[in-house]
Amino acid sequence: MKGKSIDFKTIPAKLAVLAQKLRQYAVLVFVVALVAMYGYLVFRINTLTGQEPSEDAIAQKLQAVKRPKIDQSAIDKIQQLQDNSVEVQSLFQQARDNPFQE
């Protein structure tokens, strides 16, 4: 390397030869790059779907949830109405047996 000097006039010719050789493998390089990209995406999706939330994140989300409060008088009124009507009793029982049936 000590005796060699870079001649700037020969660089375009050398790059043209290199470009010609690379042009032969352009499709192969493209396919390999595409497969590598899809492989990375599949790997990344796989790692992200396997992550579980931390206990701190779960506790923080649970604190943000506001639980509905029903006053005792409304509960008593619903139970009283349920006890008075046989049709409503059967409706409640049917809903308990199969809650997804219309």
C-alpha cells in the first residue's frame, strides 16, 4: 500500500466495472433484503406479543378504573320487583341459565 497511489481518473472506470458485476445480482440482493426485512418483522412481532405487563402497570390501570356504585335502595327495589312477578322471576332465571340467548 505504500507504493500505490490513488488515481482519481481511474475511479469511475473501476466503479463502472463494480456496478456491472452488482447488476447481475440485483434481483438476488433485493430478494435477500426483502426476506431479511420480513424476518425481522416476524421476529419483532413475536417478541412484542409475548410480553406481559408488569405488576406496576396492572396496579396503575386498576386504580384508574372507577367501579360503579349502586345504592342499596335500588338493589332492594329490584329484588322486591323480582319477588312480586313470576314472569320476571322466570326471566331472571332464564338470563342466569343462558345469558347470551335473546
